[in-house]
Amino acid sequence: MDREPVGQVLVSRRVVVGGLLLAAMGGGVATTMASPVIGKATEIRGDVRRRQAEQEDALAVGAQIFDNDHVRTEAESFATLALGADTRVLLGAETDLLVDRFIAGQGGTLELGTGRMVFDRPEGLPKVDVAVRTAFGMIGVRGTKFFCGPSRVAFAVFVEHGSVAVAAGGVTQIVAAGQGVEFRQRGDAPSEPVNWGQARIREAYATVGLQ
């Protein structure tokens, strides 16, 4: 059998190893480019998991949040995510949120699979366009603070400041500060907006860890 010269074997091995390293580096760059960093976890209580594609890990304070991250809180667990410099998303227990797409200062799309959340952007800042998809309908947001999730009924939306448009069943309700709408079951149109009392507001906020 003919043998390759030693020098040629060494060069071939270097090429192979170098190619593997470049492939590994390229894969990492591609993943980062496909899923840019959009925020970080600022508060974690209990067991909170993050899933990206087929990988899942525990989410800790300071961990980066990427586009297309699924964040899941387990029983008696809470999480606060900072998206950009000014926007917070607070998750209650047994909640599943997909950060579908988000650009700091511009907005994006979140998908609430189960559970409850509070979207919080301080008053006085430039408005951003955010859409929150839920199993009950679409919530259109332009820079505000609101709660959505189960609250004495199957699902409810309450606005603390600003306003949101809640659309489902061919009906769109504009919900102003201090008001809420309800869904008794999936497929329903949102109810007429009504003012919420302090007791119900505190009850809803307590489910995401706010006092």
C-alpha cells in the first residue's frame, strides 16, 4: 500500500481539524445571528426554564434572552424579563411565553401560551408597537402597562395606564386606563370594557408576584 508522506499527512490533519473548528465557530455565529440578544432575566423565583430550538436550560438572573426563546415558569415560580432598556415582562406561575420577535425601542410580538403576564413600559416614553398573541385573541399595545391572564374568569385583560386594543371573534375593544375586558371561554368576543376595583387589580397583580 502506498503511504502519504508524513508532511502531507500532517497538513491533511490540520486542514481537517481547522475545518471542524471553523464549522463549529460558524455554527455558533449562525445561531447568534439567527437569534439576537434582546434582553435579560432580572428576577427569578423558583424553577424557570428557557427553551431555544431543541435546547432547554434553567434560566438564572442575568441570563440573556434571545429572539424565539420560550420561557416557562413552573408552580410557585416567577420571572421578570427586561426587554431592551425600558420594557419589563413579568411572568406568573405556570406560564409559557414565546418571545417571537422583539426590537428594543420599536416593539415586536410576544405569544402567551398559558398563564399570566404583565407588560410594563413606563409612561412618557416613545410609543412602541407590540402585539401579544393569546389563545383568546390578539392584544395590540402601544407603550403601556397591562395585565393579561386568568382573573376570576377564563381570561382577562386589565390596563393600568395607556390603552390596548383587544381583538377576537370579529370584535375589537379599546381598553383604556383603569378598565378591563373578559373572556368566559375561547372563541368569545371580548366583553365591554369596565372599570376594575382595587381588590381585583391587587388580586391580578399578585399572580405575577407584584404587591
